[in-house]
Amino acid sequence: MLQWTTASERRFTRLGALNDARVLVANPYHGARRAARAVLEPLGCVVMEAERPAEVLEAVRRRRPHVVLLDAAMEREAQSSMI
């Protein structure tokens, strides 16, 4: 069966760079976290979510993600530097 893919899907598949990458998506909006998960999981990422700044810090300590996608408003909300 012939299956069509986009150029970016072929590039990621060929590189295999995202297989088993642990990605923490930190955003107060459920829809934004869900959208990021929908993009990242098919590429082979293990996606974790955090809704509040305290959850971000806890997830970083316990789960040791390779990448953190942090909503800029969360850092302001935390009143401290998370970076």
C-alpha cells in the first residue's frame, strides 16, 4: 500500500532524532498541551504535561526531560526563573 507523507515527516523518520525523547510541555491551557502532544507523539516522543509552575519544577526533578516547552507566561506566574 502506498502511503503519502510530508517532507518533514520523512526528514524526522530518516533522522530518528526524536525517538524516545522525553518532552515536557508546560502550558496552563489544556488545548495547547493537547496540540503539542498530538504533534510530538507520532514523531516518537514521550510527552509529559505540566499545568502549573510547581508541576514543571517537580517534573524536571523527577522525570529529567530532554526538552522543556515552556509557556513564557508560566515563568512570570512563578515569580522566579525556571530557566
